[in-house]
Amino acid sequence: MASSHFRVTDTMPLEPSPDAKKVWFNFVPNVDLGHLLTMFAFSIGFATQWNIQDKRITVAEQKLLQVEAQVSEFKGDMKEIKRSLAQIEATLAVQQFMNTQQPRKN
């Protein structure tokens, strides 16, 4: 009763036989070397990808910390510049006041 589900014709190399049932999948309960190698390759691939992704995240976190340190340094510099500008403006205001208070010689 072991008949093939396909028959060979001249027009088409593999044509379904008319008495073949539609089978969505054929489950074979044996495990061979190909299955084991595939599982092993997928396991190694997943572990490698996990490790690479972890390293990328670590590098990104280190770069983020460097950028945050630079930003805080720039903020400190900006505060220092603002204080210097305020002192310059105060000095200019005093000089302008002194120039307007002195009597002019005619």
C-alpha cells in the first residue's frame, strides 16, 4: 500500500496523483543529525547575537555617560560666561553713568 503521492509525466516532472489526499504537513517522529545540527546552530547564533547586542548596549551607555559629562561641563562654562557678561554690563553701565555725570567743558 505504499504508493507515491507524486507521479512523473512527460509534461511535468512532479504531478500530484489523483488519489493523493491534501496533507498540510507530514509529521515524522524521528530525530536525525540534521535536526540536531540545526538546533545547535540556532542556539549558537542566538547566544552570539545576545552577546554582541549586550556589548553594543554597554558601549552606547558609556558614550551616553561621556556626552552627559560634556553637557554638564558646557552648562558650567555657560554659567561662567553669563557671570562675566553681567560684570561687563555692570562696568559699562557705571562708565556710562560716570560719563554723563561729569560736567562738560565748553
